[in-house]
Amino acid sequence: MTETAHLTETRSAYDAVAVDYAALVTAKLPELPLDRALLGAFAELVRAAGGPVADLGCGPGHVTAHLAALGVEAFGLDLSPRMVALARRAYPGLRFEVGSMTGLDLPDGRLGGVLSWWSIVHTPRELLPRVFAEFQRVLAPGGHALLGFHGGDDEHVRRDQAYGHRVALDVHFARPDGIAGLLAEAGLVVTASMWAAPEQGRRRPSAYLFARKPG
Ligand SMILES: C[S@@+](CC[C@H](N)C(=O)[O-])C[C@H]1O[C@@H](n2cnc3c(N)ncnc32)[C@H](O)[C@@H]1O
């Protein structure tokens, strides 16, 4: 099957920015109390559900490591081989694989949780149903999903610079209710939705959704 252009572009952009992106975001998590609180709630939910948690679009792996430090059996997956290489080097005790959320090389119904932390932001809206169908497929009954993404009206911007590098990359913004509707269509039950004003260096609002696979 031929790969969609957005995957080729996104991989190549994150391969280019990987080192600078990793330095920036790894230092930022301690400055984001709201993010850490929501990740803490997710950790509690998935520990109770049992089963491993996939951090899909894990980037340099710092959030995977954060979940692991909270007692979650977490592993990471990312489109960008350079991101995965950085994550493996930084967290040698954890598992990181190259792959795409649009077609996960994971069995049906085994995961206690799926985290998508600012990783759907490069996926065109029309492809999100395919991504969320994968979340639904790989989650065990009773498993949880947590999504964080750029809040905004449904729009995207085309970037030619990121983290000091020339890139070609679309960044998508979305309203939580729109994404919640797509999760529901995929068979997930949305349990919480949140909208946060820009904080600590984020220029846009942040949106967060918790969802659960029935069962
Ligand atoms: C904005 S970064 C977020 C990284 C990390 N989750 C964080 O919070 O810093 C987006 C990441 O998602 C990855 N990504 C984008 N589309 C993906 C896809 N279809 N499958 C897997 N990873 C993807 C990119 O390679 C990049 O590492």
C-alpha cells in the first residue's frame, strides 16, 4: 500500500527536528502541572484496568518514561526513526518501536491504555477515523485512551520552519467536541473533555479527552 503524503512529510520533519525537539519538550514537562495531573489520572485508570499502555507518537519518549515512573507498563511507538533512536538511548530500560497509528502492528484487544499526546496534530481530519478505529481495536475491553492536542477551530497551518529547521509540515487544530464525536463513532465512550488556555509557553489552547472502550 502506498503511504499517504502526510506520513512521509511528518516522518521527515520529525527526523530533522528530533534532537532540538527532544531537548525542548523534555525540559518542559516539569513546568506543565496540568499535563502531569492528567497523565497522573490516566496512570491511575490504566493501572486499575491492567495491561500495557502504548504511547502512540511518543516522540523522544519522555512521557512514556513519565508513565513508567508512575508504575505503568508503558512502551512507545513513533513514525520517526530518529525520535525512536533518541528515546531508546535516553530510556534504555523501556521499549520503543517505529510504526504508525494509521496501521498498528499490535494485536487486537490487549492494551490497558493508549496515549496520544500531541500526536494526532499532524493527521488530516479525514484520516482520524482510521486512527481511532486502531485505538479501539488494540484496546482491551475496559481500556482507556487519553488524547492531548492543539485546541482550535478545525483548521490547519502549513509550517516551513520548526525548532530551528526547515521542514514541510501541516499542524492541525481541533475542538474537543469534534474529536469526541469521532472517538464515539469509533466505538469509544468519551468520559471527560477539557479545554485549557495557553500556558507555560504554549501559544494555543490545549484540548484533552479521556475515553474508554466499553466492556
Ligand atoms: C508534537 S510531537 C509529540 C511527541 C510527544 N508525544 C510529546 O508529547 O512530546 C508529534 C509526534 O507524533 C509523531 N507522529 C505523527 N504522526 C504519527 C503517526 N501516524 N504514527 C506515529 N507517530 C506519529 C511524530 O513523529 C512526532 O514524534
